Amino acid sequence: MLNAKQTSVAAMLISFAFACQQPVEKKAKASLDADITGLKDSVVYISGLQDNAEKSDTVKVTNGKFHWEGNVTDPRKVYINTSERYMELFMENAPVQIKGTYDSLYYAKVTGSAAQDEFVAFDESLKDLNDPMYALFPKLHEAKDEQVKAALETRIDSFRTARRERTKDYIRKHPASAVSVALIEDMAVIGEFAPLDSLYKVLDATAQQTYTGKKLAQRLEVLKRSAIGQPIKDFTQNDKNGNPVKISSFKGKYILVDFWASWCGPCRAENPNVLLAYNKYKGKGFDVLGISLDDKEDKWKEAIEKDGMPWTQISDLKGYRNEIAEYYGIQAIPSTMLLDANGVIIAKDLRGTALHNKLAEILH
């Protein structure tokens, strides 16, 4: 017979042996396998996988195929960049596959990610708005008559507004979704602080605490600096002749602060519209201040001359690291801020007829 001490030791040994026999639960792991016909690059770069916004993963490509595996702390959108193209998809801790052709990489088929499936379904729900809207862009590009162009811009804006409202409705109905967080993040590339902040507050606390949710909160803090009603910060940068210019020197006029660059196609396409507004309202207390995100002085000056822009142009020639652009979180151009006579921001990102309508409203 076993005494009490022997019985206790035996029980511990049996318990330990039983525990060792239990299957160990494996922690889910993320993997990404791609098969892209026509991909000749030796490596691709994947950003967003790491909880470090500055870090990208470099992944080797062999015969158009590549493999990555690791841990993704929560579902999020990631970006795959090659030498010429890119695509985006939602990753999570699951085996994900990509199959497609290099010529249409952006539209490659992605399987294995529930978040990606959700996004594809959401995107499909916008098809009735996107298809007719995209069909208008070639017509707008070809239009010569200003009234025709204005009518096309109005129709395009109506589709954009409807799409935005449907997106906001989706976010409200799916406050815990990684797709909802990513949709707000996309809006925040160019957007006004107040409505974006309201949408952010709709999100569940768990969604706000994800990697993307925390990045979004940081982005909103930057956008708050250029919120409607905020005074513009008084920066100084040199004009094209090397003379320092202070933003405060423009007080007393309505000023369109125009972020642009010589290499930006949409910026150059918008310059004639800004010139038209400048010529129409310059005698009514209106002026333009161009802030270039160029890094090559000769290209900057050449574009000013070629596009015939007579207003003040400043730059520190640091590209997207321009001090003013960084402070206001400019991530895409063209981007504008309209200031009142006291240097207070009263409108943002006015282009095309929207700029003329606003100026007609305040400078009639």
C-alpha cells in the first residue's frame, strides 16, 4: 500500500504525464503565397505587415512566386510593391494566397483572408456608383467647353458624395471591422478633421486599439492642425528668387495655399483653373501662395514659367519632407487650404468649379 506522501507523488506524476499527452494548441500564423504570371522582379516589398510604419519586408521572388510567413497582430491592409506596380490586400493570421498576372497586379485574386473577402463584398456594393462615375472621367478630360466641364464635374461630385455616404453608413454598421478602420484611414489621406474624427469615434474600442486604429488616431491629431477654423501656422520659406517669405505677410487677403509639384500631373492640370480664379478675383482681395513639394530647383522654376503662374511660390526643396507639408500631414497633392483675411482656414481641397463657387460666395 502507498502512504500519503507516496500517493501524492504518484498523483502528481500521473497528472504530469496526462498533461504531456494533451495536444498543444498551435498559435495561428500568417502566411502569404503568391503566384504572379509575368512578374520578373527578383524581390517585392511588403509594407504594413510589421507594427512599425517605417519598415517593409523584402521578399525574394522565384519564377513569379514568393512566400512570406510571420505574425500579424490584427487584420490590416498591407501593400505589395514591385519595381513598376503595386497591389493592396487585407492580411491576418491565416494562410493567404494571391494568384494573377503582373499586367493587372492590382486586381489579382486573393483568397484565405476573411477581411479581404469582406472588403471585396463592400467594394462590389459600390459598383453601381463607381462604374458610371469612372465612365465620366474620359469625357471630362476631352471636354473643351467650360460649361460642359462644370456639368461633368458636378455629376462626378454627386457620385463621390453618394459613395462617401454609403461608406460612412457601412462604417456605422460595422464598428468593429478592420475594413471600417481601413476605410477611415483611406479617407484621412485628404480629408477634413471633424467628420473623420466623428467616424473614428463610431469605432469599437477594440478597433481603435488595433495597429491601424492607433495609426489613424495619430493621423487625426495631425489633421486637427488644418481643421476648419484653425489659424495657419506662420512658416517662412524662400521664394524662387531665394527671398524669405512669411505666411503672415499675406494677412488682409483671402489666400489659397496651394500644395503642388512640377512632377504632379493632376497639379499641373489644375494650374490653369487656379490661374483663372486668380485673374478673376485678384482685384477683390484674393491671392495665391504656392508651396512646392519639389526637390529639384530647376524643375520647379521651369514649371512655374511654363504654367504661367504669377503668384508667390515658396519651397524648401525637400519634396514631401517640406516643413509646412509635414506639419499639416500632406500625403497627396494637389491639396489646398483657403484662408480668410485673418489667416484662418475656412475651406480645404477646393478644385475645379468648387474653387470658383466658393470664391464667388465670399468675394461677390
